[in-house]
Amino acid sequence: MAPIIVFGPLLASAFAGLFGNYVGHRAAQIVTTGTVLLAAVLSWIVFFDVTVGGNVQTIHVATWMSVGNFDVSWAIKLDSLSAVMLVVVNTVSSLVHVYSWGYMSHDPHRARFFSYLSFFTFAMLALVTADNFLQLFFGWEGVGLASYLLIGFWYKKKSANDAAIKAFVTNRVGDFGFALGIMALFLVFGTVSFDDVFAQVGSQTGTTLAFLGMEFNAIELIAFLLFIGAMGKSAQFFLHVWLPDAMEGPTPVSALIHAATMVTAGVFLVCRCFPIYEAAPSASAVVTVIGAVTALFAATVGVAQNDIKRVVAYSTCSQLGYMFFAAGLGLYGAAMFHLFTHAFFKALLFLGSGAVIHGLHDEQDMRKMGGVYKMMPFTWAMMIVGTVALTGVGFSFGALGLLPWDLGFAGFFSKDAIIEGAFMAGREGVFFGIPAFWIGVFAALLTSFYSWRLIFMTFHGHYRGPKDVYDHAHDPGASMAIPLIVLAVGAVLAGGLFKSSFIGDEADRFWGEALHAGAHGPAVAGEGDHGAAGDHAADTHAEPADAHAAPADTHAADRHAEAAEHAEEGDHGGGHHPPAWVLLSPFIATVLGFLGAIWFYVVNEGMGARIAARGGPLHSFLYNKWYFDELYNFVFVRGSRALGDLFWKIGDMRIIDGFGPNGVAGTTLAAAKRLAKTQSGYLYHYAFVMLIGVLGLLVWVQFSAGGQ
């Protein structure tokens, strides 16, 4: 079953890519879509088999490399972590394949497009089922290649080509760090196998590596280098600049790659390597800071963007920041829970945006929309569901003791667990916990504001575009509508249905040895009462489920012991679960953001446009994305061009060519040209030269004889 899940999309991709022009576009679509749908169904079967049945296994496929002590096999690792990712990747991919039947129906290169989609799916599956770092790196580079091909799918469009190159180059920066991290792993541990590396982490905490005369803690350095790779793939602060431009690709690409799958690879990497990060508190602090800054940065930029897809893209960047700062604080279960729920509502928003673009004849500028809910009621409803799920609408009835349960959409359960967990981490002494909490709350307010801004600018108020476009606006057909409905169901139910498994009372059994739910995650997200999972927290962290993952440093050990101590005390009255104001903070922030959007874009329609027209330093700063593109263009692009000019014009032309082709060779050529002029072809010229020569010889002989 597992080999079919992983390699089926690869075979389908090869069929569509190699034979699509011969068998026709329809046959290529049927084969690729059918194969990925089959993989999605099998993935759900594997998911329940692993997480409920406990059938954790590693399937050896083949020996990949064997050189001396370097022995790497290709294997399929099936544990709860990979099972969750299989469900996410194949469910979203299958729905995107179906959606693309309608969205790409008029494209003349559909077979190539579906081939690329299936190839990406295979690469992502290879990544998440890897049982060693080298196989993971293979999938890592594979999704990078597929991303490049899909972003630049419309290669005759210059902006698409530029965006593809930008994504490729930016990711190479991160991947260079990732490759160095894998090399350092092999240097320290002598293996790249997950199990073997994690088993040795505790014994290697004191190991140092020397570089340029400096000593580095080996585990900290490895964790940091691995995170550099995660930053690039998951578009974190400093390496985020490629993600908004990637919207130049077809909208189904945005939903598949840049919302639910590839961009979550970095989060998956950090969670998969949690034994390393547990033993590297400094690197974990870097993860927390970068994640929190990314959540804040992307949320602030999202409020000023006008392209409907770019708003959703910056929302993705912000939500990834939540996942990372959760992982940095040790809330691995909460990070994966948000990754899981985020896949549903963010794919829904991207595909819903695609339906808007499709229905408005490829218009993406929200300033040219408005009032289209009457023409596109189904799309409006789907976007409302996605927005409500993203903004985390819900209420902690159970935690506040008002009802036996909490009630809300998917984002409420997962995002609030991260925010509350950050507060708990800070209260237990984690330095960046409280700042991360406040950033999370403020980012939630901004998320609500820009999400409802998108809804109001697109669907409400007065239409601001060409009348003929409005008159022909329409909802999508069945092939595009069905995936939206399925994703909407997930956006509504995924949080409540899976909360207990991911971060609640069942988390210990659900994750098994694959993952720690997090020192604070279960303690704030138990069933009914947020403090009711204290016993689970003690089980999970006082005695880790994975023997390989026991905290290897005293800081981590103390933190886990403290969590266990609180749990044993049964402190449910406020000692080990967030106070009421913390539980209410995300809800209040969401409401304030919603009211702000109503004030600016409904009650005072046009106020936002007037503010934008006036400009001002704050609006310009946010609209221009903190001027990162300009900064990078000045430092790196112009700097690289200046360095290239230096080597070319000075090093090559003046020095090398000056002393080479234009120096010695040039002088020789000039002399040869002058000598060539003596070859006139006239006999009397040659006779005259011979006479001069004879005369010179006679003079020499005469002087020689006289000297004797």
C-alpha cells in the first residue's frame, strides 16, 4: 500500500509528461488525477492504521548508496508524523487535481501541468516518508524543482519567469545551510539515519566543532543549519521574499505548494528533528524569534496588499510563523495540529480566490472588485467559511467552565492552542514565551482585519471594475466547486474532531514515539478544560514516549520536570493552565480586527482607498513589504552585479586580457602586421633588400678583417 502511495504519482507524472501529447490531455488528466485520488484514499487508511492501530513500520525499498561507512537505503517510514503529512499532501493534492480540470480547461498545455502537479506530489511524499536525512534532502530538492517548474509554468510571461528564478535562488540559500547541516550530522554521528542520529543526541551534547579558529557546540550548530533550510522552504523572515512573487503561477499551484504542502516542509523538518532541538536551547530560541517575527511581519504587510492572492500568500507566511514559534517553544504537537488544520482552510482560501479570478476574467486586483456576492454566492459562502476558520472564530466554553466543550472552527482550536501554549511557556521560564504570546495575539488581530478586508473589498460594497466583467461574473463549475465543499467541511470540523488526538488527552497514544506533543501543548488544550490534560503532560514529558528523545540538557530536563510537577499537583485553578483573560485574548483580538474591517470597508466604504491615496510613511512601509525587495536588490542584486563588473571589467578585460590577448599577443600581432607590409610581391623590392643584405655582409667582413 505504501509504495503505491509514494510511487504512484511518479509513474502518473511520467506518463502524462512523456505521452501526454500522444494520448491527449484528457487521458493525462484522468491518469494523474485518478492516481493521486487513490493515493489520498490509501493515505487515510494508513493514517488510521498507524495512529489508531499502532502499526508503525519502516518499509525497506532498496539500498541507495553504500560507500565505506556511508550506507543509505531508500525506505518508507510510516509513523504518526509521516501519516499526518501523507493525509495532508495527498488530500490537498487530489482536490487540486480535480479543481484544475475546470481552472485549466482552456490551457493548451494541460498534460504538462498535470505532470508537474503529480511530480511535485511524489517529491513531497518522498520527503515526508524518508527515514534518513539524505532521502529527505532528495525530496526537499525535488519539491524545489517542481515549485520552479510550476511557478514558471506560463514561461512566456516574464513576471512568471522572474518569480520562478527568485524562488529557486532564494531556496538555494536555505538549502545550502541544510546541506551543511547534513554534512555536520554525518561528521558528528557517523550516520544520516533518523533513528541512529536521535539515539546518539544525548551522548553528543558536549561535542564541539572547530571552524575558522572558533569552537561551536555541535548539536546547536546542526540545529541552526537545519533551520536555515527550513527558513528557505517555509518562507520565514529574511528568506520570505520569494513567496508573494510565487503567486505568478496558476492558482491551483498556489493552493497546493504555497498553502498546504511545500511551505510546511520546514515545520515538518523541525518537528521530525525534535530530539535535536530539545538538546539545542539556543537554536530553539532562534526558531522561536524568527517564527514570531515572521508572524508579525507578514500580518502587517497583508493589511496593505491589493492582489487577492498576495493577501492570502502573506497570510500563509504569517501562519507558518505561528507554527515555527510553537515548535521553538517545544509545542511540537500544537505546531503539527495547526499545520494540519491550516491545510484545509488555507487551500480553501486559495482555491476560492482562484474561483473569484476565474469568474472575473482573470482579475486579481481587489480594487477592481466589490459587490460580486450577488453574482457569485457560492464562492462568497466558501470564502466566508475559509475566513472564519483562518481567523480562529470560536469560544473557549469548556475552558471557562460554561459548557462541557469548546466550540469553534478549525483555526480556533489550533491557533489558540499555540497562543495559550506560548503564554504557559513564558510563565514556566522560557524567555521568549511571553513576547511570542503577545505577538501571536496582535497577529491574530491583524489576521482578522486583513481577512475580512479581503471579503469586504471583493464581495461587498460597490463594484469598481469594468461593467462587462461584472455582467459575466459567475460561480465555478462542478469540478471546481466540489473541492471547495470538501475543504470547507475540513475547515469547519478538522479542529474539533482531531484536537484530542493532536494535543489533548489522546496525544500520547496518537503520536507514540514520533513526536512530543510539547511541554505546554497538552496542558492548555485538554478536553473540556484546558488544564485537564495535566496528567497527560506529565506522562509525555516526565517520561518521553521516545527513548531517543529524552531531553539531553539540564534546561530541557528542568522544563519537563517542572511541567510534570505542576501536573502532579493537580493545579487546575490557574497554576498550570492559562487564566481566563489569556483564553479570551485571541477571541477579543479577532472581534476587534473584524470590527476594524467593517469600519474601514463597510461603514466608511472608500476610507481605505483614501488612506492609500494619501500615502504616508506607514502605508508606504507596509505596501512596499518593509522594503525588503528594494534592500535585497541594493545589497545582493546590485552588489552581485558590481562584483561581477569588477571581475569582468578589471580582472578579465584589463588584467587578463590586458596582459594576455591584448598585451603580449596584441604586441605580437601588431609587429606581425608591420612585418607583413614588407611582403609587397614586387621583384625589385626583394632584389633591393638582397642587395642591402649583401652590402651589409661585405661591410661586416671588411671590419672584421681590419680588426685582425
